[in-house]
Amino acid sequence: MNENFIEAMIAAAERVPGASLVVASETRPCVTTLAGVVTAGRRMGTRLAGEGIGPGDVIACMVPGWREWLVVAVAAAQAGAVMLPIVTIYGPNELSFILRQSGAKWLFTPEHFRGQDFPAIVAACGPLPALERHVTIGAEFSRLEEEGFVTEPAKRAAEDLALLVYTSGTTAAPKGVKHSAAGMLAELASLRESRGRAGAEVVLSPWPPGHVAGALSMYRFLCDGTPLVLMDQWSPDVGAELIDRHRVTTSSGTPFHLSGLMASADAHGRDLTSLRQYLVGAAPVPPTLIARCQAQGLSVYHCYGSSEHPTVTSGVVDDPLDKQLHTEGRPIAGVELRFIGDDGGDVPPGMDGEICTRGPELFGGYLDEALNADAFLPGGWYRTGDIGRLDDEGYLLITDRKKDIIIRGGENISSKEVEALLLAHPAVADAAAVAAPDDRMGEVVRACVVLKSGAALTLDDLRAHFFASGIAKQKTPERLSILAELPRNASGKVLKHELRAIAASAAP
């Protein structure tokens, strides 16, 4: 694929100019079309080029799921610049690190959003030597996109750096992940192939576009013309209403998002029958929720990916139910997998090993090149740090993360397996399992749970529940923390390091 981003965007706007964009927001609600967004973005990109932004320069966009994010993405592509999306929840520490390391020359933010004063956050970052201009969404932004003319776009090769995404930084400083237009467009082509079986799509994205999942939804609209409905903050009631009103066919999220949608639809009489496929990450989905989805013809399946390799495997709507429930799907077109042991050698088929990936969507390395040595094997294989295997039919099973294994008395315990059983308990709404320090065993399992309204739970209740499941005794939780909510990052990933801190400081 030899297109760069701006070429793909121009072609999409010519092919489906009326592709719809709906932004559900109390701050910046909007209904518009792909042609309107691309025209505004190209006009802004011409202005950026006229003010000194050239090929390879970095444009940072700390904007929620608004039309303006899309305009900036087109503008960056028009000028030949690198788009750097940043999640809006970051404070001065994270933002200053990203801006300094990336060398971003322009930064786009709201003036205010969800109680945050963005000019104050930027001011608190301290010196930012490379940053030339901070544009807030308002009069200045409007001038950039409305005034002036459109020239020919800057020349960029499809393999050049085009998108810089920072990892969520759940365990360390964020890492700048480099993607080319060729890689991201290959990703979009694979998504067309795997999602297309359900027919024409209308996508609802609850993801913040600073996260790779949110950015992918944005680029599907810009480069493919897939109609898009955006939410700038999560509300199950708003989500259910949007699905009903706009006949959304496809969405994604965590089991938390999905259960909220279903409950809201029941409570307010929303029609969700247009929703045919719902993609969740590598998180267990409670069986009762699956049953409810099945009753309305909604396929819920998993995918596996990361900021570095956005989609490695994915289910599809016609996968058998047990594969939808218990696997991460099969490798998407062009993706290769191998599994290695602690010695770096390949493990026998069917055995657990560290998952290594290769394919056209794979990132081009970290911005901090010192990180690449540990990330790649010879031959361009990316080491994910996740443990898994393929079943006999080629579906991926994730066992755990190397860093997320609980070692009790020398026995490795999969936190994912424990979490699946926790979620099956009738009192539990959300759950995570982490290692808790123990003088005798080294580590034991601590269950961190959020209870359903009006429910109660004791450690003895959990012991009985795990005993009835037939699971090995050492996997039964020996500590219990009941929380109001689990700490999560902007993409919905549970912040295990915060839960481990709780486990380390809590009394046995």
C-alpha cells in the first residue's frame, strides 16, 4: 500500500463525501460530513505549512473525541507533519514528558474540558523549548480552519513516520510508539476485512482518541469513510440513546461499558437491535452478560493488540460461541505469531510461551531507540510480554502477562483465570486479581472487587465460590479488597500497579 495519510483522506472524501460524523458532547456537539472535515483540515494544514511546519515536524493534539481532533489530523497530514494524539486526562508531569521527548512544535487543546484548565496545565509544564505555539479550541482555531486556501499537500512516503502514540504508562514512563501511514492503512484494511462480514457499518467509539483504539476509529472515518458517532466522555445512557437514534452497528469497549449499555437500554426502553458486533479486549465477559447479548443477536468477541501492534488477532461475528467467549480470535491478515520460552527458543505447539508478533501493522520502533533492543528479536519479531498459545483451530488463548503472574509458593497463578471466576460471582460487578505479599507463601492472591448495588461479600463467600468451581486451591483469593471502583486509565485498562500498592500496604 503506497498511499500516505493525506492521499487516503482525499480519496475517501471524494468517494464518500457525505459519510456522517456525529459528536455527542455537552461542550462541542456537532453533526457534519467527511468532505467538510477534510476540506477544513486541508485549509488548516496549508496555514500550518505557511507558518513553518514542515514534513516530519510533530503536531500534538490533546483534544477529546471532537470534530476538531479530526481536523487537526487532516491538517498534520496535509503539512506532512506527524500527528501526536495525547489523552486529555494527563497532567503537567505526563504532558511535559511527552512534549519534550517528542519535540512537538504545535499543541492543540481545549480551553477547558471536564474541569481542567488546559492553558494552566501547559504553563505548569515548565520550559518546552521546541513548542512554538499552543492553540486552544476557539476563535484562533476557527481562523486556522476557515480562512485561506488549499495548496497541494506536502510530499511524504507511505513508510515515513506519520503517527506517534504514547503508551498508557501503567508501569513506567510513557513510551513513544512510531507508526507509518502504510502500517496504519494496512490495519484499516484488515479491519475492513474482519468487520465487513456484518455489512455496512456505523461505528460508536467511546474511546479517547489519545489512545490507539480511539485513534483507529478516527482514522477509519478519515481514510475509509466509515460513519462515526463519537462520545467525549462515557455515559451508558447517552451511549444507548446514540445506538438507538443512529442505528449503530459496531462498537467496542470493556465489559463495564457493555453491561452499562444493556442496563440502560432496559431501564429506558432503548432499541439496541441495530448493534450487531461488540469488540472487547482481553478481558473476561460475565456469562450472564453474554446470554443477554445473544438474546438480541449481538455478537461479542475479543481482539488482542497493543499500542505497538494495534490488532494482532480478532474474533468475527460468525465465530463459534465458545471461541467468542474464551479466545482472542485468530490472527488478522498478514500477521504472524510465534511463542518463545524463557530461554528465547520457540516452545512446542500448544505450549504456553511469550507471544511475539510480526506484520504490516507493527510499529516501527520506539521514539527512544534505547528501548528497541529489549522489544525486538532478530527478524523483526516484537516481544509483547504476554503469555499464551494457539489452540488446535488457530485461535489465540492469553494466559497472562509476564509481569502479572502471582507466584504462590513457587506456583504460577494466572490473574486472568482468577478474575474470570471473580466476575462469575453474583455479587461482583467488576474485579481484578493481584499479588499480595505473604510471609509464608511469598505471594498470595488478593481479590479487588466492586460489588453490585446492595450486594455483600466476604472472603468465606469467595472461598466457597472458588471451591465449587473445582479450581486448584492455591488460586483461591486469600485477601479481599472491596472498592468503590477499580482504578483505570483512559483506555479502560485496570491500573494493576495501584492495586498492588493497595495489596502491599493492606493488612492481611
